[in-house]
Amino acid sequence: MTQTTQTWASPQHKRSVIWIVALATLAIIFDGYDLVVYGTVLPTLMADPTQLGEISAQQGGALGSYALIGVMVGALVTGAFGDRVGRRRMMLINIVWFSVGMGAAAFSTSIATFGGLRFFTGIGVGGLVATAGAVVAEFAPPGKRNLFNAIVYSGVPAGGVLASLLAILLRDAIGWRGLFLIGALPLVILLPIALVKLPESPAWLVSRGRLDKAQTICDKFGFPMPTAAPTAPTEKIGFPALATRKYALGTGLLGMMSFAGLLLTYGLNTWLPKIMADAGYNADGSLAFLLVLNGGAIVGGLIASKIADGRGPQSVIVTTFFLAAVALVMLTLGFPLPVLLTAVAIAGVGTIGTQVLVYGFVSNYYDTPARAAGVAWCAGFGRLGGIVGPIIGGLLIGAGFANNVNFYIFAVIALAGGLVTLFVPRPLQHNRRIDLPAAPSGTTVDA
């Protein structure tokens, strides 16, 4: 089977992009692991005060939110600097940052220390999530950007699947501390590879006027040379660009989309095992729901992203938000277990899978001078929703409300997210772009 070089300039170009996508995906898998593993160990921490201390439902929700506060901070800081210091440097810094934080959290002996280290870890996670979208958007060929973004950000639910499986298989053998130490592995297995295989973005280098360096990287890795002019001295870069007439309305609505998507993502990942345990399922059974939630997000998110490359992401995101609302209501209706598992899988597509699509939408919504800031805004503001999600669950459970109330509230939020998505405008006509151009037509590269 062949594919025209409108997608790939050469076999080397294809290999280089695949390496970059693979590295970004592995990093995001560990990010997803980091953020989801807390939900897998929360019942243990609440049941055994000798680990960190007495943890109430409200405290459990708050501890789940500390990492997300860090993610918000990390994303916004990366947005402030990422369009100025480069994609590669931010990726490497944040791989180290979240790995060190994850490993240190495994040795916590108090609630305060654990909460502080979860915040610290979240800063690295937020920086990496914000940078990965810009990296993929600037290296991926135009016809594959939604798919490659979905592959990378499917690392979040894939990390959730990994956390769920390892908790089921290893929790009794290595305990919660061992599960956290696994999250530090990128420091020794991912960082060395990234140092060799992850180049700086030629599009970013061109935007900063470093044409010779961009050409050197293109020659080494087989990329086509970007052809657009460097950023004009008067053109706004980073966060200031988001407030311009070109982007302002879309930026606000994209932030609200991400708020809804991440509220649903982290609200369900944090509390679904506990809700199902309270409903009578044993520990492994309640974790199985978390596994299905994230597994559904991976499969459904990839299928939806392929559709989005052909039809555009906006209508697909509206559809998946509405599917989430329907599935969440289904969880309250007392259906048999196979139907409940199906509904949980659909909910995974409509919540976690939707957020995967949102990142792809956002990373291609902005031009290079504003791309890292735009993704960072989406990830950072959206984390406010991620912070609120676990807190809502903790407050409702602590107040004695029925589990169904959580699902109804989440369903309403999914509907609101779909409605917001409908009104996102196209950005005003771009007057400049820095993209990797398609290679000359007429030759083919093996797919």
C-alpha cells in the first residue's frame, strides 16, 4: 500500500515523526497513570489511617484536586514560556519534574506531605500536557493531525488503564507506595531516549528567526523546511495573542469546553471505584469499571479522531459530549451488569475521549506563535474543572447523597459542554502560518 508524499516527504520524515509521536504518547501515558493511580489507591488510604492519617471523603476529594491545581499552574507557566523557549526544552524539563514528584510522593508519611508532593507532581504533568499538543501539531502532516493528537492524548486514558490493571494485579504485592514508584520510571527509561530522538520544532525555530538551526534539524531528521516568514516584531506571541480579536472569543469557549471535559474526566476517575464499591461491588470489581471507562475512551477516542480528520473535530466533539450525558443517565437506571459496563465505556468515550479530541481541536486552532499558549490555556483553565470534579464527588458522598446524584450532575455538565462547543467560531482568516509543507506531489512512500 502506498501513500503520496502530500503526507510524507520521505521515509526518514515518516520515521522521525513516528518517533516523536511515540515519545509524546509514552510521556502522556505516564501522566495519565499519575493522575489516575490516586483513584485506585484512595479506598485503601481511606480505610487504613496508618498509611497517611485519617482521610475523610472531603479530604479525599481535596487530595485528588491538589495534583490538578499543580497541573493548572504547570500548564499556565508553560504557556507563558513555551512559545519563547521551545518545545523540546519544555518537554525534557517536565518529564524530569513529574517523575521526581511521583517518586517522592511514594515515600510520604503524612497527608500534608502527600498533598504537597501531588501538587508538585501536577506542575510537571501540566507542563507536559500543554507542550505535547504543540509538538504534535508542528510535526504531524496536516491530514493526520487529529489522529496523531488523539494517539498522543489517548495516553491519558491508557495510563488510566495501566493504573487500573497494575492496581488489580500488584496492589497487594507492592502496596500503594510501589504503585506510585512505577510512575517515576520515565526518568530512567523515557528521558534518555527523548534526549536523542526528540528534536526542536523547525516551525518554532523559523518563528523565532533561527533559520539555519531549523534547516540543520530538517536535514538531519528528514523534515521539509517550513517556508513562512519569522514572527514580525509587532506580532503578539504567547498569551497576549490569545486576547486579540482573531482568537479572543474562540479562546474563551475552548476553555469552557476543556473545563467541562476535565471536570467529567477527573470526577469520574477519582470517584467511580468508590461509588461502585458503595453499590456492592468488591475492590477488583469496582476497579474494573475504571478499566472499562478508560478503555472505552481509548478505542472510541481514536475512532472519533479519525472521523474528525475527515469531517472536522467540532461536530464530533458535540456528538461525544451528548453521548456522555446519555450514558451517565443510564448508570442510574439499574440495568444489568453488561449494560452498565457498556454505558461506562460510552461514558469514557464521551468524557475522557472527548477531552482527547478537544486537545486536538485546540492545538490546530492556533498559529505557531500562539500554539503553546493556546494549548496551555485549554489545559490550564480546563484544570479548574478537573479540580472541581473530585471536590463535587467528595462533597456529595460526604453529605450522604445517593450515588445517582453524582451521575445526574455530570450528565448536565456534559450537555453544557456540547452546547458550548456548538458556538466556537472559526478563527479569523490567518494572515500567516508556519507549517511543515507538503512535499512535491508525484512520488510515493510506502505506508
